[in-house]
Amino acid sequence: MPELSLHNTDQISRDISRQEITFSHLLEDLIDHVCCDVENEMQRGLNFTEAYSRVKQKMGSRRIKEIQEETLYLVDTKYRYMKNTMKISGVAGTIMLGFAALFKIQHWFGAGIMLSLGALILAFIFLPSALGVLWKETHSSKRIILFISTFLTGLLFIFGVLFKIQHWPGAGIVLTMATISGLFFFIPSLLASKLREEETKSMKWVYILVAIGSACYALGLLFKIQHWPLSTLLMIIGLLFLFFIAFPWYVWHTWKDENSVSARFIFILVGSIALIVPAAIINMNLRRTYDTGFYIQMKQQQAVYNYKFTKNQSLLKGFTDPVNISVAEQIHGKTIDLVQLIDDAAIKMVVESEGKPGLPVFDPQQVSQTESGSEIQYNLLKDPFSRGPVKNYLLPGCIYRQKLEAALTNYSDYLSGLSSGAETKPFLGLIDASIYLPGENQGNSETALMTGLHSLLLFKNSLLTVELCALTSIASH
């Protein structure tokens, strides 16, 4: 009967030891068992490499780990309790999140409660028990950073998604912390662990490319959710690394060494689809919500403004009494001055958002002049969710906010002082700046450009409504 050389035995011992077998007696038994199987295969005329490859193929990549898990499950009560807890909580939390998603889509009662309970179960029962199981199975101090970063990243991600779906404050901060934890702790520690285990140089490069692609894609997804610039570029770079370089390289390497498709390959393929499809749906949903929400609403508000402007002009032309004509023209002139001041603020916000920090653009193509005033092509804005312009032009204390409030005060005082002011006064509340523009302590640093432009357009429509009431009141006297 063929016998293994010392070198062959050392190679089998190294391969099995790399599986992180924590029971010393089990490790010796497994080495002895595999050596016997290899010798049996060699007795059929195979050399060591062929025999060892066939034995590994019969066992599968997970069989050594499964033997240790089965042994732990039988002899360690605490491990058995943690493993059962992990399984039950993982299934329960996932089912609850699934039903919460269904209830959320159907707008049924209880979606928020189930979503919160599912997140709590996964975060505070499943993750800790899974961490305990992994530690029991490996006792590897080299992986302690990986285990802790996995727990921390998973915990923050679960609560970040929960807060985002429930529209609770702090969602952006939690998601950002989850991404930072993943980028700087989880992905590097996982990559280091894989590089230690892998002996093939080409597969090490595959792991490095996967780490780079995953980091870029996760960062791009965060930027997309938070409406930050460069999100699309980061997601494209991540996808290029993952699915056009790393994945084909992995497929070539796997099929070169294996005669059939393994369960691991299928799992990676399904996992890749599970990663990309939800992210693409989120991306499409954000884009669709933005298009059908802000663009259409802004277009409708602009149409309302044009209609009101034309109607006020028509009413103004209908005056015949010289005294009334003079008063009506003064009202209209003051209204136009206010509209131009509002347009000026909107244009300056667009100019700032379209340029670079400290280098605003001049004569932006998104702004055109019409008979009724300035009109912005909102669908052409490059950075519609920019935070800076609103902070610089609309917050309390800003120069433009002060100029606008002073002009509104003069406008209201003028209308109140007219002989028909008593009839107009009830409508002056429509042009209260605090109704439309950001106030104190309202999360102003998070107010996007498009939101600010929408507020200014609503403000202009209310201003024309007040002008219409004033002109109608004068015409009736």
C-alpha cells in the first residue's frame, strides 16, 4: 500500500490547520483520516496530487468546518444555545422584515412596528449570538478586529436603514458611520484574513480588487442616498472592479481548477445579484421620486405663476380711473421689485451651486428671462441637492434674507396704508417670510437647493395672490 511522504503529510496538516480547528484531538483525528483517504486513492494508481485533489473534492470546502461545528454542538452546551439562538433570531428577524416590507408597500398598519422589531432582533440578538458562535468556532485572535468590525458595521447599517425608512432624525449620520466602519475596519480586516488564508497569488489579487470595488460601491450608494455629488461615478467604478474585472477573473480561476460548478460559486453569483439589484432599485427609486416629485411640482408652480402674472396684467389694463390707475401701477411696480429680488436670490443660488467653491459661474444656461421674469430650467441643474446656497442666501441673518424681509415689511406697510388696506390686510399673512423660508433650529444645514428654490417659487405665487387681492379691492372702489 502506498505511503505518504513526510512532505505530503505536512502539506495535509497545514491545509487542515488553516481551517482553524480549535480541538487539538479533533485536529489530529482529521489529519489521520484525510491521510488514510489519500493513501486509499493512491492505491488505485493515482499520484499524491491527484489523490489529494479527489479527497478534497469529495469532502467539499466546508466539510472540515462542519465536523468541528457538529462536535462543538454535541459537547458544548453554551455553543449549542448560542447557535440555536442565532438561527431562531436570524429567521425571525428576516421574516419580520419581509412582512414589514410588504406592509410598507401596501401602506398597511403595523409596518413601522414590525420593521423596528425586526431590526432590534437582528441587531441585539442575531448579531451578538453570531459573533459568539464565530468566536467559539475559531478562537482566533487574528480575527478579533474582523468580528468586532462586522458587528459594528452590521449594527449601524441596520439602524441606519431603519431610521431612513422611518424618516427619523440622524439617519444620515448613522449610515455614514456604518460606511466609515465598513470602509476602514470591516473590508480591510476581511481582506487581510483572506490574504492570509490564500496561497495563490492570482486569487489574492482577486480579493484586493473585490475589496476596492466593494468600497467604491458602498461609498457611492451612501452618496446616492444622501444626495451627495460623485455618487454615480463611485458606483460605476465599484461595478467595473466587481463585475468586469474581479468576477470574470474569479470565474476563470475557479473553472480552471474545478470540473463542476460548486455551491460556493453559485452562492457568490446569487450574492452578487442580491447586492446589485436592491442598490439599482434604490438608485432608480431615488431618481424617479426626484423626477416625478420636484421637477413636475416646480413646473406646475411655474405655470401657476405665469397664469397669475398674466391675470394681474390683464386686470391692471382694465383700470380707467386715473387715480386708481396710479395706485394700481404703484402696487404693481412694488410687486415686480419684490419678484425681482426673489428671482435675484434664486439666480445667485443657482450660480453658486453650478460653479466650484469660490468660483461661481456667470450667466448660467439654466436661467432664462421671460416677460414674467426669470425662469429656471430645474431639470438642467447639475447639483440640485447642494446644501450651500440655501445656507448662504435664505437663512435668518443672511444679507439677502434681511433685504427680502425689509422689502416685505415696506410692501405690507404700503398696502395697509391704502384706503382699501382694510380689505387687503387679511391676505398679508400669505407673504410672511417665516412661512416659506427656513427659520431658526430647523436643520437648515440640510436644506437642499431644490427645496429652497421651491420655497421661493411658492413665495412668488403668494405675492401675486396678494397683488391680485389689492388690485381687485381698488377696482371695487
